[in-house]
Amino acid sequence: MNDQMHPAGDGHEHGELGDAEFAEFMELAEEEGFDAEEVEGALDAAGHGPLPVLAVVGRPNVGKSTLVNRIIGRREAVVEDRPGVTRDRVTYEAEWAGRRFKVVDTGGWEQDVLGIDASVAAQAEFAVEAADAVVFVVDAQVGATDTDEAVVKLLRRAGKPVVLCANKVDGPSGEADAAYLWSLGLGEPHPVSALHGRGTGDMLDEVLKALPEAPEQTFGGAPGGPRRVALIGRPNVGKSSMLNKVAGETRVVVDDLAGTTRDPVDELIELGGRTWKFVDTAGIRRRVHMAEGADYYASLRTAAALEKAEVAVVLLDVSESISVQDQRIITMAVEFGRALVLAYNKWDTLDEERRYYLEREIERELQQVRWAPRVNVSARTGRHMEKLVPAIETALAGWETRVPTGKLNAFLGEIVASHPHPVRGGKQPRILFGTQAGTKPPRFVLFASGFLEAGYRRFVERRLREEFGFEGTPVQISVRVREKRGRKK
């Protein structure tokens, strides 16, 4: 994740580039005026999987969004909102002291008529569960409230590292207010003024201590081990029925993981001539009376399954319209960077009219994942279940696909020549060169002369898929813009 991760001579490659390819690539970067350290940092960050995640949480009006803006404002690159389909949280990339990480703005937590516990859980649980560390923002001028105390209980249950931010401390006189927050039992309160920037550097130093240098890779296991499949979807779409059907009489072992009722059940299953590890999950339930999006945050079991999986099989009930919940579940799988298969269940119940309208729905609502293999199945009768394994294998092959740097740059040169970026403000940014820094999922770093608009990046992704496949996998593209310091001679 940074230069300290793999010091020179330790035998590691930069991203997934071999020594010769890396040397050739760095020569190209120098010719185009890029700083070598910046290029190496971009490759290492992209090549070592997803960045660590920092969730910034707190009640409304404690200055949380101001703090998020302060953190991401320290980056030189342009901040990008990750696509999220009507979601209640936004993810940004940030950088501090040479280390990159993601910042998740979770929205405020507050009491409602159902009581504090339900409200806090609905808004916070997934954001905290999916994070590597948490910044808990408290208004030092107000002091700890009942809501803050409830959040502390939730954070303790989650067991994630927490940095306590005592915000709105604009001068030395406010530090006494911050000291009272020791009573929360989360350790030292860090006095900060998010508005003015006071103390944010010291707080971010603590954040870096709490964040892992590289995220734990829980999938994969030993070479040749069972590939892990997460079976996900909203309630009553037939996940357990499908699991039972594919298990049949060939089930090897059923293993209830120790822990709470949130834990998924892992099953080793012989299917299509090989052993797979299926993770069944509880359906994603909408919490009654909760704010829009609360069902997303309540999906802890799905998040836990995705963290350990390599491929996600999303079940959709074809007898019902494709819902916002379905889209959120698919978005979650994509954001976790997992290979993806869409299984349309209860296909045997369709009549011609419903089939017609379903195809229109798929075209309209799921166009962002047109690259995902599709199987039409019946978990109840077993119809077309034999098509599931080839679809999973196709998605995993796309997930692991790698494009050599030379071939990629020849392809990028053709794109720039035939479809240049639109002129904006009298300037026309160009992709200068690029490389695939990682797989599982495929991760590309493009180096450009200026900011590439989101629409053009989507165009590049579409052309990448047309040229090289990547069926069944998300494709992640990050862009590094050359600093305005003139070309090197």
C-alpha cells in the first residue's frame, strides 16, 4: 500500500509486473514526465488489492462531512464518488503521509421513534463491519450524548480499531472539553477543528496506525483448494433451496461457523466434477420504518460472505420485478471486487408475458452489469442447474485475466487515435500509457496528461471488455494525472 510494504530487494514484484516489464514501464513513465516515486506508488496501490477502508461515523451536525472533506482535500488527484445506486454512503480515495486508503462517509446517526438501538444499527452496522478502522466524531462542545454512548457500544461489539475525534476544538480553550470524552472509554480523544484543519494531521497519523498496511486476503487459500462461492440475494429468492439442490446427496460436510446468528454456513459441495465451498447467507431484509437504504446497512451476513468469497452468485426472483434491493446487492458484490454470476430463479414459473417484461427490466435496470454471465434456473426443480458451474468458471477466468503491458498500450494507442477525449476548457487530455497492476479483479492504472471524465473512463472500460473479454468480473480503472511541472529532459 506504500513504499514501506515491499522494500527493494525483498523479492516482491510491483503490482503483478515482472522485473523486465516493470523496468520497461518505468522508462516509458520517465519519458512522459512522470515522477518515478509517484508511478511506483500507483502501481503498488493498484497491484495489492483493495485499499484499506476508514469509516467516518457520528451523529448529525458533529462536523463529520467537514472532516471527510478535510481528509480527502489533502489529495492531489481528483476525488471520485464511487457509483452506488441510491445508496446512503459515499466512498472516496484519500492519501496521507504517502499512504492511500478509502474514506466512507456514512451519514449521521440519530434516534427515531423506534428507539436508539434500532436506528443506530440500521445506519451504522454495515459501514462499520466493512471498514478496517473507524473514526468516531463527537462534538466536543456538546459532549457525549446518549446517542454517542449507543454508538460506542456498537463499535465495541464490532471490534474494529477506533480513533476518537473530538471535533470543533478551535483553540487551546476547547481542549478541556475534549478531555471529558475520555469517559467514553475509547482511549485518547484527539482534539480537532475539521473546519480549520487544526489537529487533523495528528489524528490522521493515528488513523494510519489503526489501518492495515495491506488488507487481509481471506479468499484463495492454498493452491488447488476449493473455490469460494457466495450465494447472495434478498429474502425468499431461493438461496437455501439452491444450496440444498446443488448439494444433493454429494454433500461432503456442513460446517456451522462458531459465533452469532449472523455467521454464514459453509458447505463443501461436489459439483461439475470438482469441489466448491458455498457460503449461504441470510436474505437482506428491509428494516420496517427505517430510512431508505437501511436494508443495505443491515446486510452483515452478505458482507461477511463476500469478504471470504471469490465469486458471488446473485439470485433474482423472476416472478417479481427487479428491485432497488436487488440492485444494491449486485452493487455490493461489484464493490467488493468479486467475480459475478446472475442466477434468475423460478424460471419455470414464467409465462410469455412476464418473460417479455422481465427482459425489458433486465435491459433497463441491470445494464451496468451486462458483463455478468446469466443462468436461468429453478432451485426447486433443479432446472438448468448444470449451467451454474460453467458460468462460475467463466466468471473466475475473467476475474484472473491479465493483459501484457505491451499489448495494453498498443490497444490504448488505438483508442486515443480513433476516439480521443473531448476537448474541455480548450484542452484535450490524453491517455499517455497504462498497465494492468493486478488481477482478482483486474485493476488498471492509466497515466494521463489531464483529468479523464467519468464517461470517457466508462468508454475505455467498455472497449477493454470488447478487446480482452473480462466476462463476469468488475474492472477497476484508476487514473494518475501528470503534475504540471514540465516534461523531463
